Amino acid sequence: MKPPRFDYVAVRSVAEATEALAQTEDARILAGGQSLVPLMNLRLARPRLLVDVNGVRDLVGFGGRNGTLRFGAMCRHRFLETDPLVHQKAPIFAETAALIGHVHIRNRGTLGGSIAHADPVAELPALLVALDGRVIASGTGRERAIPAAELFAGPFTTSLDPTELLTAVEVPAHTDGDGGAFSEFVRRHGDFATAGVAVIVHRDASGTCESLRIAGCGLGPTPVDLSAAGEFLLGESELGDGAARELGKRVAAASDPPGDVHGSKDYRRDLAAVLAADAVRRAWQKAGAARRDPGG
């Protein structure tokens, strides 16, 4: 199928983009187009105007200061996967981006687009929740920060105003003692995840777990914050198989996944248990390795 008729404008600045959004009802941002264009071809999305932000240089880039990492919204998945500085400063982004679709999708898809699309099974929104990050949104003459906990309002729905443009993503900087892992199950390589779990662990100089955050995709109508399931591990210096399995059970119990042709609710809960146990083992090990070898 082909999309219905629409108008198109290519902008060169954030101000031009927000002005176009404000002036036209039912305008949509065109970034990577990996979700929007297929929806338009199926006529499930019928925007009157596409605002192409691929030429906005201010939306590209990655850096950090004052304990915060900032990603431009137009960072491509492939950039997150392969950039040496991302591997050094934000390794969990590189690991997670590599899980997304096929390489041609990662070549076009963007960080900001994935988060703004808010697909409940998408990896990057869940990672944002696990990292307790936030997005920066710009409107006409204003800018605001929206914490991940307040961003996702429902399936494919965010608290962004229709006239706002997501311009950047900010997360706490990776430090010595941090370890992260993302585990997911897909039916075939490149498919959407049936379920996924992100775990972020911080261990102090003695190896004790100081913080542990967990989020899931495919386990609810939005990316789900499951951090409460891991509170029993705070203050622990060792993670045995029994503790990892217990975490998995608690994550499964706290999840409320949908049931569909790809898997029942109980099946997805079982997946959540296995994925959470795997992710916490790997994140815990990475956190300890980071303490032993901060330069590695």
C-alpha cells in the first residue's frame, strides 16, 4: 500500500521544526522513518504534514559533563552500536542498540524516534527507564526536561505535547562500579522482542551492591520499572544462582504483560524470569570487573 496524501517540509533548525509543528494540526516528525513510514503505508497513520529533521545539526552528537551523558535525538542506532566513545562512556547503549532489528534499520532508526514512538516492546525506551534518564523537549520559545518515569503514558503514547520536538536524551554518566545488561527473546533474528529486561547495577569499592535498577519491554503497556523486585539485593556483595533466580521470580510476579498470538501472559512472565536472571548475572559481573579494571 501507499500512504495517503501529505505535505512535507525539511527544516534546518529546532526553531523551524517547532514552528512547523505549532502551525499545522496533525503534523509528525520524520527522523529515521522506520516506524512512521510503514504505519503510513498501511494507512494506520495519516499525518497532514511531515516535518523532516534530518538536516538539523543540533540534534546530532554525543557528549557529557557534570555527571550526565547527553545524546542528540538524531543519533542513529548504528552510531550507538559502533561508536568507540559510546562503547567507552555508555557501553549499555552499544549493547542494546545492537539488538534492534536488522542493520539497515539500525542505519536509519534514531534514538529520539524510538523513544518518542513509545512502542511497548522497543528496547531503548526500556533502557531509558532502567537508567532513570530523561528527555529534553523543545516547543515554541520553551524547553523542558521530562523524566522517563513521567514520559510514557501508554502504548505508543507519551506526555510530549504535539507541538514539542524531542531534542536530546540525558542519562547519568557511566562510572567505575557500574554494570549493565539487556537480555531479550525474539522469535527470529530482527523481529520485535517478545520480552526484554534491562538491569543496571552499581557496586562500591568493596563489591557491595549500592543500587540496582530494572526495566522491561513487552511486559506491560509501557516500559515497566521493575526496580522494586531487586531491592533485596541491595547491600549484598555476592550474587549466587539462587539469588539471580529469585530476582527473576520477583520480576515475573511484578510484570503484567499482554497476551497475544506471539505468547500468552504466563509465557511472557516465564520469559521475564529467565531474562531478568540472565541480565542481573551479566550486569553484576560487569560492575565487579569495572571496579577491578576501571580502564577496561
